[in-house]
Amino acid sequence: MKKWMTSCLCGFIILMFIAKSSNAQDYGEIEEKFDQLTLNTNPLFNYDIFNFSTPNPDISRVDIFISLSNELLQFVKQSETRYLANFEINITVYENKKKEVKLHQSFEQKLEEHSYQRTIDRGIRHHYFCSINLEPKQYMVVLELVDLDTRKSLHWESRIKLKTFRATNFNFSDIVFYQIDTTKTISQVALLNVSQKFFQQTPYAQHPQLISPIIINQRKLYIIGSYFGIYHEVFVTATVDSLLLRYEIINTANRVVYKQEVRKQVVQQKVAGEFIIDRITFEPGEHSLRITVQNHGKPRYIQKRFFFTPALTSQNIEDYTDLAIKPLRYIASSEEYEQMIRAPENEKKALLDTFWVKHDPTPKTPENELRNEFHRRVNFANHHFFSLFSKRQGWETDQGRIFILYGPPDDVERLPATEQRRLHEIWTYRRENFMRRFIFVFKPEWGEFQLLTME
């Protein structure tokens, strides 16, 4: 325990030194480095499948998004400035528990890069979209990526159950979450089997960021920041001119933390609903978005789970006081931390402000550089080191804790898994009069790296 407290104090001293020597540490390079390594936020192959209605109530529409990284592809050198990847995307739909092929479509693709470094860059991604119509049944969807030069292949499977959009008065499509792009850089989507005209009529034309890494392998949805949106449709068979839609965000204690109602017109037996979540304040953790229609008789609803972590800023601390306090257990004294965490809700903010005033390295300036740096590290940890399996925020993990204490490592080494060894990651810090290595081992059952040893 004494050794660990000494380590925490050492990390805090380093944190203060960085804050005093630089008003705003540049995170660009370290962000890029961890984007290359992180398993959760940037998988090499990412996909999602959405179910919508068609004009024929006996047919369901299946929309499939695929996102893949350059690192997954095999580029062949054509010249000093030309590298070519030749691959195939196969989509196969099986019926009756993968015994009968209901549909198979194959799409040959070519990608060209102009430097070797780009061919192995995990951060360079390519996005693909296709749409198919099927009868409302249960299916197995198999996505396959085949390198046409080496004939090596990878595949991913997903079970889906397509809805019958004529079963009741009101039938819901799947809920599509999308990321709102504040940088205005819209992802380019390659259309595999549909026309541009068809794509422009879908919700994805304006929101291609829905295939960003906030969607993790179809079932796991992790959202960072308080600015995102959802899209859905309601297919209407009842004779009504409009629908009243109720949107609710519900926490794990089954308490409604946000509620909004909106009336929408029915157009060609369909209602398109869009819900923007902008600076809505609710606690971090697992939540459900529930959408309810209540026009006639028993209400009908659909819901989808998501894991939420807000980004800490100096402007929203009052909204997320507990989130701002809890990571302080790594650097505050036990007395300071217990006083803040156990205080009544109306006193926590004042105690938090007192803590940061006490530890302001430049009290004569308007900015508290130490607090700003601390928040940057907490936000970085939440973005890169969260655990979907244990439902822990990034700051709660071992890697998040070390990053908050010591900041960006000077070197990160990834040791691939072998038959005898699990995946390892080594962080090395080289500072004046200070050198330390942290060795992490990946635990698949937790979905995160855990600290093995420090040297």
C-alpha cells in the first residue's frame, strides 16, 4: 500500500510539472498512437445491421454497414508510389440455422494507396453499404472479407430476426444511433448494390457517421460526449393522420432521466422520427433509449441500450460533479476525497472548487492548468480504455488510471498473442530523473488490459 501511495504521489508531481510547463499539452500524436492500438474504439472490421419496412408488408429491408481498416488489407506494391489492395466482400444469408443459402452477393473492390505507411494505418477506414430485401424470418448473416491475391479470408457472423411490418397498428424499425460530426468531414460511403438515388432516400445519406467506432460489432454501443442523434421509422397500418412519439432515456434503476414528446405526421403509412441529444444531462453508465407510440389502446414501444460517458469540460462540471470527483481518488488525499464524495449534493461543487483552488499551480492566472490537464486525461482515458464487457468507464480501468497519473507514455509497444502468451502492451515513461515501465495483459473476459507489473 505504501509503495502504491508513493507511486500516486509521484504521478501527481509529474502531472503538476506538466501543467506548469505547458498550458495545453498537444495530444495529437498520442491520440493517433492509441487509435492504432485500441481494441474497443477502433476495431479493424466493424459492421451493423438495421431492419426497415418496405412498401410490401410481407418483405423486410435489411441495411448492412461495413467499415474496415487498411491494416486488415493486403496491399501489393506496384511501384514506389503505388500500392494496390484487391479484395472481395461476400454477404451470405442463411436460413434454417445456417443450412440453406437464402441469398449470396459478392462485391469485388480495389483500393490504392501511395505510401507504405498508409497501407498499414489502422486509422484509415473504408465504409461500405448494401441493402437487401427478405421475408420476415430468422437468419444467419455471414460477412466475409477475401484477399484476392492470397485467397486468405476472414468472416463474421450475426443472427438476425426480421420484423413483420403488418402485425399491429404500429411497427417500429430498428433504432439507428449516429454521431454528429462537428468537424464537417463527412465519411465517404461506397454503395455495393444500391443506386445513389436509393441511398439519398435513406437516413444514412446525411448521417454516415453512424458507422463510426461508437458502434462496436453490432450489439455494443458506447457513446462519448453529449451530442449525438438517433433515427427510426414507424410503419403505420392504423387509420391515423399523426402519431405522438415519446422519447425516454432510462437508467439501470429504471428511472426516467430524460423525457420528450413530439407529434409527427403520417406520410405514406410511415413516420420518420429523429431525436437529437444535445447537452442533455444524465449520469454516466448504461442506459436505455425507449420510444413509445400511444395513440390507440395499449402503448407500443421499442428500446435500445447504450453506455454513456460525457466529456468533462469547465462548462459542464456542475452537471457532472460526481464524474469530476471520482477520478480524483487517484491524486487527492483520502481525507479530501472522502469529504467530497460523501458530501451532500448541494455542497459537492463547492468542495471540488476548493480542491482545485488549493492545487492551482498558477493562482494568479485565470486558468487552472492542472485541472484542465486532469480533465484532458480523464476524457482521453474514457475514449480509449473503456470496457464494454465490465461496463466500466475508461478512467476506472488500469490503463486509464496509469494514463491519468502519468500522462501520455513516451513509448507504447504491443506484443501480439501467441499460443503460450496473451496479448501484452508495454508503456514506457522516460522523464528527467524518472523512468518506469508498465506491463499490461489483455483479459478477453473483461474486454480490457489489466496491469500485470510495473518496473
